[in-house]
Amino acid sequence: MAQKDITEKALLWYNDVFSDIVNNLLFDGEKVISDSELKDSATHQPYKSESKQIRDQDRDKKPYVRNYEINLFEIAYLTDDQVASFKSDFWIVADYFTQMRKNDNYVPSEKQLIHVREVLDLMSVLTGDDRFTEHVDVFEKSKEAVTML
């Protein structure tokens, strides 16, 4: 579970991906949050334990968030229109899971990846298929566009 959480957060760290997901899933595609308006902030805080070891813990975000609710989305069950509304690399993740649910088969797209390592790491962890990450270092160094083909 930790690997899934870590790789998901790595992709969501990018403002274009985060704003795309929030706008499409929470606001039905309306551009409420712009990636240029988002600011990076620390989500973890180092501290020294009683045994004098430096450790890392999640920062308490509760004072900054009021009246929140949790929305759960099963990405594999999004409609084709919902999947098509994603403009970031998250489109590739959503497209993969909806295709696999409907067809038990994935036909890759020619859409270019922007956050290559993060998408491929997430796909590998979520599917258990290491083929996604076999050549990620080569892809990142390449000057050519990377797609799922």
C-alpha cells in the first residue's frame, strides 16, 4: 500500500496534474483551480525522536482545512466523457483503467507523456506490471516524445 501512496503522491505533486484532477472530478470540468495559482508547501516535518533519531511525520493540516468531506472516485468507472476531460498525464492513467474494466484490454494512445517517470512508476505499482518501468531511464534521457505505444 505504501508504494501506491508514494507513487500517487509523486504524480499529484505536479500542479498541472493536481488541478486537472480536482477540476474534473470535483467541479465537473469547470476550471476552478489553475495550476499557476497553486503554491508548494511542506507536507512533512522532520523531528528528533526520544532516541535522538531524525524522523519524518505528516504535518497537521487540520487547522488549515474546515468543513471538508471526502469524495471517492473509482477511476475505472469514469465515463468516456469524464476521461476525455483530463488534459494532464492523469488522462493516461484514467484511460488505462477504464479500458481494462470495459474491454480487459488496453490500446495505448499516442498522447505524449510529460511526467514520464511518475506516470510509469504509478502504472507499474498499480498494475504489478514492471514492464512500465523497464526503460524509464532511457525514456527520460531521450529527446524524443514518450507515449504509451
